[in-house]
Amino acid sequence: MLLIDPINSVTSLQFYRKAARHGLVRSLLYLFYLSVIVALVSGYVVWRRTLPLLRDEFSWLGKALPTLTLDKGRLSGDIKAPIVLVEPHHFFSVVVDPSRVKPVTAEDLESKHAQVYVSQDSLTILKQPGVVQSFDLGQMRRDAPLRIDARFWNTAGKAAARMTLLLILLVFPVVFFLWKLLTTAFYSVMALALNSMLEARLSYRELFNVALYAQTFFIALRLLFLFFPRPMPQPLFIALVSTSAYIGLAIRTISTPVTPA
């Protein structure tokens, strides 16, 4: 039964006898089902942990910045000198200087230990030491002036939170599905090697299914670590070892004749 296949993939090596004979559509359906589960769990974690932090960031901007106005591609505000804003968690710093009209250089940002510089007509980001990328505020022309105040940042924070959650729930399953197809292809090659070493004589289709289902343990472990305060140590190593172990044990189980009761 598809609904409990993730549990069986982790807890029962005998399950791989049946899983190895699944058709391609059935196996891909399982992978998509697994992708949806991962997206839902990840979305819950983001909703509980990341989105409040994201809203706090926008709320901080609303309190730290004076009221600004964007009109005809030009930013203005009652700021006498450049303001350097340091994000509360020290992730980044922003320089706001509506009076500046000349291009911002990497030296301007590096001298102020900032990553973002907002001038009168552009937003400049320090991509790496010595390299900046600028965005013309003139591309944001509106029929009416845009007032950038605490209310604006509060609305922007809510919109960013909704967009983030929507991307995770709708886009992440597709990305995860395609990524796991790629890793399945990699592990299927490893399964071919193990199949030869164990003299199991399984077909590639069977080995492909085994490689696909064998990744379930690591996926479940990775989801579990989302609820821990620290990230998983050495995830690539753990993925390689755990998945290889499941593939090897599954191949041995499938190739061993069933003893009649």
C-alpha cells in the first residue's frame, strides 16, 4: 500500500522483494508521494521557525528606517547623512543614503562593512569582495509616489512570508522529485556494482527500484533533524553510507530464496 511504503522501506527488508518488482509508474508515484511529504514537513518547520524571523526582519526595517518616498525612480527622505543599519542577528548591514547620486563601488560597501547600499536611484549589492551588482530604482516607476514606512514594511513582510511558504509547498516537491531522480540514477550504478559483487543477478529495473526506495531512511533522518537546533553533521557521508547499506541488504534479501514455512 502506497501510504505506508515509506515505513516499510525503512523497517522491512522483505518489503524490497515486492518493491523491486514495481513498475516504473508505481515507483515514480512513490517518489512523488515522498516529495509531497517532505514539502509538507519542511513547510511546517518554515512556518514555525523561519517565517516569524522573516517577519521580524521586515518589522526591524520599519522601526530602524525613517520614512522614505520613491517617486519617479528617485528615493528621498529626511536623512542628513548616510545611515548604516546592522541587522539584529548581524547577518547583514545596509547603508541608506538618498542624497547619493554617483555609482556605488565595492570600496564604498567594504569601507562601511555593509552588504547592501541604497542610494537615490539604485540598490547595490556586494556579491563578493570587489564585485557589486546594481539595480536601477527607475525600473520601479509608479503612477503615484510610494511611501516606504513601517506600514509598508509590515505589509511586505507578510507578503514575503506567504510567498516563501507557497514556493515551498508548490515548487519544492517538483525540485525534490527531480533531485531524487538524479540521485537514484547515481545509486542505481552503485547497486549494479553491489549486484555483481553479491552475484545476485537482479535486473537493472529491479536495482533502480531498490535504489529509489533505499533512500527513504536518509530522507526520514534528514526530516527529523529539521526539528533539532543543530544541522545534521556530514549529511553527504551519512546519505552515502545509509543508502548503500540499505541497497546491499535489500539485494541480499531479494537474492536469497524464500524458505517455505
